Amino acid sequence: MRSIGIDAIALAVPESYLELADLAQARGVAPAKYTEGLGVHRMAIARPHEDPVALAANAARRLLTRASVDPARIGLCVVGTETGVDHSKPVAAWLHRLLELPQRCRVYEAKHACYGGTAGVLTAVDWIASGSARGRSALVVCTDIARYELGSAGEPTQGAGAVALLVSESPRLFALEPGVTGSFARDVDDFWRPLYRREALTDGHYSVQCYLDALAGTYAAWKEASREARLDGPLARRCYHVPYGKMARKAHRHAMQLDGASEEEADASFAEAVAPSLRIPAQVGNIYTGSLWMALASLLEAESAQLEGRRVGLFSYGSGCQGEFFAGSVPEGGGAFAAQLKISEPLERRQRLSFPDYEAIRRGDMEADRRPAAPVEGAGVRYLGLKDEKRVYIY
């Protein structure tokens, strides 16, 4: 089997965050209901200049720099997002210019709620396995801003960020298993965002059930595919789609029970098998398409050295719905390379928002895209506004 997988990974997060304890206090809720009940301590809050394009570009630029990747190597660029900024032009088109990618490059956007980034990764794997890559690599970027109405039940499950992944042959970081996946699809209305709304709508309890149904369906299909491929090694760790940390706990309990474990046995395995993947998500919140991949990034930063040669299971879920279960392993030397990437470094430079500042930012969201282009101080790629009805970026 050809070795294809994640050659490098990088994150971008907004400059600011809100403590969930501050949100709880302002809403008259016990802080533990958010921090312990959801498994989230901070949620990233995007300012107007930190739109999905800017977040995606900053994650990708960081990847190219930290992993010493020549943009000329990129032959495919896919952006997974459910926070598109244009009904026609894909985020990948802006990235093509901002990253100085070659003209002989296929670029497009993938949408299927939180599954869009995974669709891009698996397509990239197939593109390489088919021979179409001709030695080139694929850049897949997951970028989103999770917004819910102020004061709503979904408000503490917001977040923002981007995850950039380089998919290549002979990956330095995480080798996937081409062709060995389990899929599950069904038309449901568990979460959606109409074209006339910026904030998402969700049927919370139903969405959890749809998530677990998809997990059961994909897990069974993946185990069957693994047997056919004679890949029966145990899973040392598991990463799940993480809209909030507590959902990963529910998912792990469900998957382990499908294997015959008791609820107590499933919960006992959580600390070792899943918890390391939740450290970064607990500091960022929900980032939709990038949630699974941020969990993998968290796991690789924490434990890649001790996981070399061992299998890790991955479950991706997108409302609507589509699920996928697959696996991979850390190659020899992956631990040292993960340390070189300094994956969580972008989180170290953030500023804490006051609650009034958070509300002011959120109340201004509706007009953020429409403002005239104007200078914005700071580092990295920034969205300046509109000029002649065209989006303007600077770096």
C-alpha cells in the first residue's frame, strides 16, 4: 500500500478569546455548566478583519513556513468551509493569490457542514493514489467561524479558526490508509444555516442523536473495510469531531459500547484514548470543518513521539448528514517533526476579551463584510473591507 497522508499541519486562530466563565457569569449561569458540562474553557472570537479567508491564509502560510514547503509543489488546493464569503467565488481562489500557488493548480471549495474539510482530505488522498498528482502535494484548509445568536443555547459553543493540512506521499506526520474508510449519509435537519442568516440554527438533541447514528454506521463500515484490507491492528487513540469536548466523550462511550465494552469501561479508557486530543479544542471552541483536524493536531503535539507506528482512529461528522470513520498512524520520526511544527504556538499570542467587547464585536458582525476597505493594523493576512464590491486583503 502506498504511503499517503498528512505531511504537515498548522493552525490559525483569532487574536481574541472569551473565557467561558465570563460568559456564564454574564448570562447568570454557573461557570461549571459551560466549562465542565461542555468541556470548553475559552472560545475564539473573530474580529471583522479575521474572516474565513484571512484565517485560512494565515494557517496555510504558517504551514508552508514551519514545514519548509515550496508553494510550487502544490497541485490541488481545497478549502472546506460552511462560512463562505461569496455565493460563487470559492475561498480557495483568494488563497491561490495570497499563497502564490502555481497556475497549474486545481482550486475549489467543499461544503457539507463540518464534514467539508474531511471531504477535501479524502479527495486529496484519492487524487494522489490515482496518479493524477504526478509527484505534487495537496493543500487542504478547513476554515470557519461558528456563530449563534446572543443569549441562545448555542452561544457557549461558538469558536473560530482554521487548520491547514498538506497531503502528500511519504508523509512526515501522519500516514492514512487509502481506500479503507467507512461512510454514512442521510438527509436530516439537525443543523442548518439559511442563506439569509449568519447564525446557525440547530435541533440540539436531535443533532446529538444524528451524530451517534452516523458514528455507529461509519464505524461498522470501517471495521468491515479494515478486515477486507487485513488491517486489524488496535486503535491506540481516537479523535472525534469536537463541536464541544463533552460530545467527544459521548462519542467514545458509544463507539466502545459498540465493541462490547460497558459504560464504565468506556469511560475509564477516555483519559488515555481521547483526552489528549481535546486540549487545544478546549481553548478555541467549535470551528466546524476543522474540529476533527484540530483534535488530531492536539493529539500529535501531545503524544506523537509515543504513537509512532500505532493506529489512531478518526471520526468526522457533518450535519445534514455525512459521516466518515478512518484511521492512520504516526510514521517513524513523526514525533520530532511534530515538535518542529510548534502546532499550538498561535494560541500563545491571544488577548482576553471583556464581555462588553465580545458583545460589541458580535453585534457588529452583520455589517463587517460590507464596510469600505480601510487599513487594519496587525500581522498576517487581514480582510480590509470592500472596494468596488470586491473583497480586499493585505499581508
